[in-house]
Amino acid sequence: MLNRSGAARIIYSSCNPESLAADLAQMPAYQADQAQLVDIFPHTKHVETVVLLSQT
């Protein structure tokens, strides 16, 4: 659905790297320009990945 949105840029946040990879594979109209890990829950192994996507 996001792949057909027509948005010039998308900021995508995910807490699961496996689902992030699967979701990005379903969005061939976008490329990942930047990614950043964010430690929202310190002292745990949980991290968020925030990715800036732009149309190709």
C-alpha cells in the first residue's frame, strides 16, 4: 500500500528487523536513503530502526 502512495518520502519505523526487510522488499518504488537505530528502551535488547525512504 505504501508503495503506491505516491509520497516523495516516507519515514518508516520498525521494531523488528525481519519484518522491516520484508516490508522494504515489498516497496520497490522506494530506496532507503538513511537508517538510524534508536534505543527507546534502555537496558533492554529492544531497539527501533528508523529508515528514510525516497521514491526511486
